[in-house]
Amino acid sequence: MTDEELMRAALAEAAAAGARGEVPVGAVVAIGGQLVAAAGNEREATSDPTAHAEILALRRAAAALGSWRLAGATLFATLEPCPMCAGALVAARVERVVFGAFDPKAGACGSLYNLCVDPRLNHELTVVSGLAGAEAAELLSTWFARRREPSP
Amino acid sequence: MTDEELMRAALAEAAAAGARGEVPVGAVVAIGGQLVAAAGNEREATSDPTAHAEILALRRAAAALGSWRLAGATLFATLEPCPMCAGALVAARVERVVFGAFDPKAGACGSLYNLCVDPRLNHELTVVSGLAGAEAAELLSTWFARRREPSP
């Protein structure tokens, strides 16, 4: 699968999360263009503060591969990862992160922090930003606008 | 339980993790001095890159409370949390983190980053450092020294 196809899979996960009442963020993990794991945000459904799409996708990929080291893996996320998720990318030794929309309020892959590119940490990864970013941002802004509408 | 007793529980989790072949780090979550959840590092046993003691303790506390918002909670960790774990403390709206040893190579609560005290993020928490730090550091240095010994 191409990067664009993999990001489309992440967008589908984001849309499904939004339909379930979760903030619509999705992520997939791929190795050599092969999709290994996918997840949407599940924080509300599971009451788990760490159940961001990126964390779930990384955990599922590690379970599928039987290793916490995700060497050669790329994580595709619809939204710029937060500090927790960017830190998890480093902890999992992910090779590359590709994200859609920037998150100026919490982004840790360029906006507020750049945790994935810090030579003091024991791993660094390539960061690609803005792939299908407009679609990812649109999903989020539509979801938040609906949430603010008064109930009928 | 006092802060010292709760840190002692975290140290016991760290020692148990070390005995299982994991890097010896432990964490507990308490609310109002009551222990809610405890965990040691399980990264090797579970092949989960996110299975640091702090993440597991936060997830178990949220499961016990039925909420991802850990309002009023304190996390006690034997080692300064890394970026992933510090970000999780923010994501879980933890009120206070108390840690033992500083981690100059990956610490994100004062050493390399100070993710818990950043007014740009949507939550800030109190950071207390150095409680039983010598014991926590000793557990780690002994464990790594044993690991470097040649096999018989």
C-alpha cells in the first residue's frame, strides 16, 4: 500500500471513532507498505487515558509482531501525536511517523515539542507532516462543531 | 498511607520487576493516601512498548475508577518518567507526580523536558522529585551491573 492509501485507512479509523462518540483520530502501523495494525481513539469507550489511536495501534502492532521493537515501522496518524504518543513512538523504536493535521495545542512532532527528533534520546525517527491534513482537520472541526450544537 | 509508604510500595514493584528480568521500575497510583493501583515494568514479558510501570499503573487506576480522568490522583514512580509516561500523566489529568531517581538520559519531569509543567498544554501537575531516590537508583545500577557480568 502507498503512503496515501495507508493514511486513508487511518482516516477511516478516525471517522469510525467519531461515529462512536470519540474524538475522531485514527492511526495505522505499516511495515514495508503492509498494514500491520489499525486503531481509532477509544478513550471514552474504555475509560483508558492512554487509549489514543496511536498508542493502541502501536500496542496492536507489537502484539502482532511479538516484539516491542517496531523496527522499520511507519505510524500514520490523522493528527499530530501528543507528547504521550510521540514518546511512545520513540519507546517503540518506530522508524517514521506520517501525520495529517498539525495540533497547535498539544502536538509534539513539531508544534509544541519535537520529541521524535532529539539526539539526547535513545532513538530518533523521521517525521513527515501534512499528508491529507485538510481532511483530518475537517473531520475534527465538523465533529467538534456538532458537539457544540444544542440538543434538540 | 504516607508518601513514603506509597513510594515504598513502588520500590517493591520495581524490585519485583527486576527479579522478572525487566528493567526495575515501579509505580503506584494513590488518591487521598489510598493506594488505587500498582505496577512494575512489563515491557519484556508482554512485548508491549508502552508497558512501562507508570502507564500500567495509570491504566489500572482508570479501570478501577471507571474514568480516564484521574482527578486528585498522585502517581509515585521510582524513576523520573520518560516523555511517553509524562505525557500520559498530563493526558490522565493526574494532580501530582512524585518520583525517586532522576533520569538524565530520558527524564521528562525536569531532566530533558518538563512536560508536567507547561502552561501551553491543557493540564499541569505538581512535580516532587527525589523521594527515596538513592534506593531507586541503587536498584537500577545493581540490576544493570549484574546484566553486564559474563555468564558462568
